Amino acid sequence: MLTKTLIFAQSALIAALAASAAAQAPTTLKDAYKNDFPIGAAINAAQISGSDARGDAILKEQFNSISPENALKWERIHPQPGKYDFTLADQYVALGQEFHLFTVGHCLVWHNQVPGWVFRDDKGNLLGREALLARLREHIQTVVGRYKGKIQSWDVVNEALNDDGTLRPSMWLKIIGPDYIEKAFAYAHEADPAAQLTYNDYNIEFAAKQAGAIALVKKLKAGGIPIAVVGIQAHLQPDSPTAEQEDAAITAFAALGVKVAISELDINILPLPGHGPTADVTLKLAQDPALNPYAKGLPEEAQQKIADRYQALFQVFAKHRADLQRVTFWGISDGDSWLNDWPIAGRTNYPLLFDRNGKTKPAFDTVIRAAAYN
């Protein structure tokens, strides 16, 4: 009888401990990683304005950092000479302040989504170096200065490198020269000395482009330029770059004395024939039903593959918790993702942790579990 009583008591204790552990287990992304790094999401105009109630509810429950998909890009905020439109950007920043979110500014200098007038005078002629520098400084100081103390981190220069690690032949490079990057960082620092300034790019997990990014960071630091963060965009395919490559890239950049942001995370489950991992927004492919294989839903096997992939990635991120500024998903739910329309419009993609109905996917659970990785 005593033995049965002891067995019963032990069983009850085990059950109570299990129930207690379950009750204490984190149920949101921001709680799971609250001692590690902020968990962010890129938000669109509907979420910024409050017209996407479901997306906003997920944002407020799950995330403690935000990035703007487009609200702060040059074409939106400064569409014409001398004319700024801060309407959506002000709403974005106010949202961050209201809910005490780590707020990111994306992005100040990019070769895409820049109006053509930026590079030309009122007669249509290309500007010279000094004139374009003056225009760049005015833009950066106006935008960064407006949100001084309200935006904690700026993506100052975005995607300045080719995949071989050389500088991309953008209009910025052609007119100003290679030091346009240094100038942009200097102008941003002048406008808000407390902001964390970031160089942001994709595919810098791969050797050639990573070498170019490392050389760029070293050059900036040697010149006293206040770069604080390298953003690894992490627009990934199911098998590439690998978790091991993410691990090595974080290690390499952290060794330079900067923090690392996983800045635009998603996993593209759809085929890109003839192309490796890329986030080149100019890439366009022809419509082909064979390239939209999951229009009616994602098979369980593919769903699990994404879940396993996210688990492996977040184990790497947890390992590097001291090196990371933040981890940001590029979107809240699958229906929001840019990958539904790139590089083929109208496809059905499944790159994030929440489905089109705002429900958690198996990948959400694996990311929560990975938080315990040591």
C-alpha cells in the first residue's frame, strides 16, 4: 500500500511539474526571445494605418520591433523635388512609440525605388558629384532629423554590392564615386548621433559577396565612420544558404566589432529556375503554372520542411544571441509577403510563421522551441 501511495504521489508531482512547465512556457515570439534579441516584422501600409486589424493584432501580440516595407523609401517619402510626404511615415513612427517597439528606418540610400529626378537638374541633365551629395545630405538630414530619438536604427545603405563583392554600378556610384557610402553614413550620424547605423544586403552569407561586405565594413571603421550593424537580409530558399553558412556569416561580421541584424527573414518555398538565392527586385519571370505548385495549399511534407528549416536557423540565432541586434521577418503573415508577387505576380507562397488566416504554422512552434537552445 505504501509503495502504491508513493507511486501515486510521484506521478501527481510529475504531472504537476509538467503542467507548471507548460504554463510557464512562452507562447509568443517576443516572450520566447525576450532575453536574447528583439523579434521584428516588416509592416505594410494597411498595418501602419490600422486598416488591417488582424495583422495589427498579431503584431502587437507577437513582435517587439518593426521595419517599414516601403513607407520610408525615397519614392514614397520624397517623391518630388522639395516635396516630402510624411503622412504614412509619421503613422509608422507613432505606432512604434505607442507600443514601445524597437523601430527601424528602412532605407536611406538604395539603387531601387528612387525617383529619376534625384539624379538630374531641372533641365534633365545629370547632376555632378557635389550637387548630388548636397541633395543626398538634404534628404538624409531631413528624414533622419525628423525622427531623431524615435527611430532607433537606420538601414543607411542598402544593397550596394554585386554578388561578386564589387560595388554595384548604381547612379550613386557613377555620379559621386565609392565614397557615397561613407558620406551617407556621415550625414545620418550628423542628423541623429544616437541612432544605430546599418549596412544592409542579401547573399552576404556567400564567400565572394561576404568578402566584399567585410572589406566595406573594415574601410568604414578605419575611416572613423560610425557603422554599428550589418544587416543580413536572409531571404532564403529551403536549402540555401544553409544554417551553417548563416552561423559562419554572423561569426565573421561580429568579429569586425559590429552587431548583426537578421533584417528581412523569409523562406521562399517556390521554384526559381535558373537562379540561386537572390532578392534582386528587378528579376522578372514569365507566368508558368509549374512555378506555382502550391496554389491550392502546402503539402504536409513541404510545411514540415519549412518548420525544420526555421528551427535550425533559430538555433543558430539563439547561439549568437549576444551578437544579434534583432531578428526581423519580412512580413507578418503569408498573405502579406512580397514573395507572392516576385519574381512572378500572383503566386501563392508560404514564407512566414503565420498563414493567410493569421493562424500559427508548424514553423511557429519550432521557432518557439529553438529559444531554449544553448
